[in-house]
Amino acid sequence: MKRVLLVLSASRVSNSCVGGALDAAGSENAELVVLFILDTVMPRDVQERMSHEGFLGEAPSGRLLLAMRRELKRQGISELAEVARAAEKRGITHRTELVEGEFLMRALEAAQMEAPAVIFVAKREHAALSRLVSGSQAKALKDTVPCKVMIHEGGDD
């Protein structure tokens, strides 16, 4: 059976991206695999910046990191349930998975394991300088995998 892989994270959720993945899975009679990545980099970056700037000491900084991780997990579970309901409504075979790790690495692992016909991913909004320095992980995914990658502009539209 063909597969469509939808890769989401807290900063990469887009209604048009989810809709595109659902449409593709439905029209191709493919299984929809929905992966929500609890990105470990973003909360750690926030924590380090808050500590470095002197806004938080070590103990509050640790509590902030735990609170961010709990919230990201809550968001992930909620988003996976919402996509699963939409897939069920359309009669689309689907699986959902919540994983933790660095976004690009986990997305590449899923692409290799699932061998999808197409991957849907939302591009995260970045400042121009940030994009120049670190590049786009969605583009890196597209440049690395052998299948088609549909990149939707980031943000919840």
C-alpha cells in the first residue's frame, strides 16, 4: 500500500499542509502516516537564552524546560487526535506517532522507515538572517529524500 507521510511539530502545523496530506492519501487510496516530532532543540534554546540573559536562574530554568516539554507533548497529542479524526471522517487508513528528538533527524528516519510516495511538511517561519545562517530543515528534508516533498509555508493558516 502507498503511504503519505505528514510531518508535524509545534512550530510546523499548517491547515493547508494537513489538508493536502489528507487529500493526497484519499485520492491515492494510501495510508496516511502522521508523525508529530517533539523537537528537543527549541525548548533547550529558549531555556539557554533565558538563563544566559539572566532572566532565570538554574532551578527556574529547569522548571521552564519541563513546562515547555509538557506543553509541546500536550499540543502533539491534541494535533494527532485532530488529524486522526479528520482521516477517520474521510475513511482514510492512518497511523499516528509522537516522537522526541531533533526535527530533521527524526523526519529523515521516518522517511527511510516508511518509504512514502510523498511527504507533507510545513516550513517554519524564520527571520531572514536565521534562514541564511541555519537554512531550512524542510528544504534539507526535500533535498535528502528520494520521494516528492510538498513544503507548505509555515504557520497555522
